[in-house]
Amino acid sequence: MQYLPFLLALLVALGACDPSSGGDRIARDTGPGVATDMGGPGTTFDMSRPPTPSPTDGGRFDPFDPDAACGSTSVPTERVPGSLLLVFDRSGSMDSNASGGGGSKWALATSAINRALAGVADDLNIGLMLFPFGEEDECSVGPDAITVEVGPLSMTRGEIASALGTADAGGGSTPIGDALRAGWGHLESLEGRGQKGVILVTDGQESCETGNPAMNAVLSEASTRHGAGFVTYAVGLDESNNFLSTLAVNGGTPRSDTCLAECQAPSCSSDADCSGGMTCSATTIAGITIPGTCQCTMDSHCPPMQTCEMGLSIPGLPAMNECRGPSNCCHYDAEGASFESDFQAALEEIATRFLDSCVFEVPRDGVDMFDPMRVNVGVTFDGEPRQVLPQSGDPATDSWNYTTPEQDAIVIQGPICERLRMSAAEVEIVVGCPTILI
């Protein structure tokens, strides 16, 4: 995927003045048009200190209008480097051969990680956590599982390669939920203004916290973390399931706009997890429950584009019907003959998306008496009018918000963020007019 660079500019209006009074103005390239998507339903304005001139047309005003915020000067801004933690499954199943051959999933995946990181920019902050931590059936994942602390890739690249070279796929269980919680907790402890994210890489399903209620709690936490500014990516190695797909959706990282969170037949740990007369194919070996899927009895039990077809038939047991057909899952996957290259490509795309983050600095050099309640943000895509974004605490809405208590960085959020990562655009911040809120 080709990612075009931003044309970045920070426009800082140094108080209101009368353009006719001779105040200096510096020409700015703001692209064609002016804001047109303002003052719609639900939009309010902080009018305690009105702009100059006072807003007209029912309270609508353009904070980028020279008459509303004059005496502006242009100052360059930069993206704030993000922090990523690779949460990597080292359970025993990773030692088995990949579906397309060529070696074990562990050997192919670690090789792909090293090659992918070799081509990523040094200013990305990245670290590594291997799970399960310890040997055999370890289900508890704590801070000790952080193998390589998150830091600039220029420093951690070699440490990650060394850690992967000395580790092995020797774990017994797959404590995905606890690993994610440990990863989110580690990122929360880090200082920094940039975006923070987790990349979960696994070849299986949760084997410690079994049952839909436990998994739903993890998915709910992923949504909560996304609301707090964290993103969660999911990569399945020879594994696709609804948990990974929904995790990507709830974590704010769906692979495409058309993917389905429920892209497979429902997963289950017992018949109680299934509905409509379906039965569960889960098995228990040596006291460990290996999740399965709910066996369909009709096409309506299956996701779109899939049909219910007869699967494995064992005399004396109910037929194990399966949903078959194309799956449109929201997580990244690697399988078949292209296992290694698929995984490498997924990591490279994730790193690119993350490097092209939507977090920007708010420089204050040359700004007297900075007022965080008089900040507005505009985005101009090539050939389109400028879109003025409101400030909002809802990360799902096209808007912006501060990322730190110091209010020295902002994040552009909602679907427009993904478009910014993929398109040429100019991002502008203007100081001086009351903040447009939503």
C-alpha cells in the first residue's frame, strides 16, 4: 500500500488584530476553499470569548478566516513518534510446521519479524513481549514477560533479534487475555505523547480464560483502551477466528472498511456457548480445553458468503457440519505457502500505518499566553475544501483531542485518521479563536 506524506503546517494566530492596521501577515498555502462542514447538529461553540469579528450566520464562523484570527504566522509541526509493543505467542503449537511447509511457525515468524524491522524507520518506538511467560502451562502474564522494553527501534532492533534468537516455542498454554492486559499496562506506564499500540501475534485461541464471557470481557477492554487512545492490532498465524477479527475492530485497527468482525462460525468452549441447536467441537486434552467452533445445521448459522456443509463424520456421533467459503476477517493473517511473506507484509503495513500516525505536536514557541480553549484544527485533502474538525472525546468521530494533560500534542481521530494515513493532505492548527466543540 502506498502512503503519501502529509503537507504539514501549524498556523498559529497570535491574538486578534485589525488587518487594516498594518499588522504583518505571512501568506499560507491552505488549499482551495474554506470550511463548509461546521455548525451541524450537535456542534457547539465556546463563545465566552468571541472571535473577531463576532460569528454570524447563526453562530457559524471559520476560525481560519483572516478576519476571525489575523496576524497569523506559519510554524512547522511534526508527528509525534508512537510506541508499539509486539505481543508474540511462544506456545508449544508455534513449534509445529506452518500449513504451507518450509519450517516451523516459530522459525518462519521470527525470521519475518527480523526482516520486517530491518526496513522500518529508526524513530518508531517498539518493544517485545513473549507469552506465555515461563514453561509448560503458565497462564499468568505479568511485567516480567516484557522481554525488550519499548524504545527507539535504532536501539531495540538488535535486542529484539537477540531475544528471538535465544527463545523458543516452549510454552504450554495460550493466555491471550492476560498477555493483552500486561501489554496494555506496560504501554500505560510509558511516558510520551504519541500513539500507543499493541500487536498481538498468535497461532491459536485463548486456552486459559475459556468461555465467551471471559473473551467478551477482553474485547470490551480493547474498546475501552481504544477510547483512551490505544490501538490493538491482531495477526493470526495459520489461525482465523472471530475473537481476533473482533479484537481488531474493537482495537481500532480493522484491516479494511468492509471486513466483518464475525467472519467465522462462532467459537466455543462448550455447547453452552452455542445457540440454535448447534454443538461445540471443542476438545479437552490433559485437562486443557482446546476451543472449537459451533457446528452449523443451516446456512443462516454461517457468516455472509459462507454455507453450511457436511464436515467430519464419525459413526455414533453427530455430523460435524462446517461453515465453508470465503472469510472476510478484520485481522491480518498468514497461512499456506506464503506464510512467511504474509506475516512480514502484515508487520510492514502495520508499522507504516503506525508511523503515519495522526498525533501531532502543538509547538508554543512564539505564542504568547497560549490558551488550549482557543485551538482549532483543519484538514485539507488535495482538491477538496478544508474540513474544520471539532474537538471531541469520542475517538470514533471525525474530530481531534489532546493526548496529554500538558495539551502539547493532539490526535486526529475517527475515520478521517485512516484517510490521512493514505492520502496527501495539509494539517493546520490555528490558535486564537474559541475551540469548536462537539
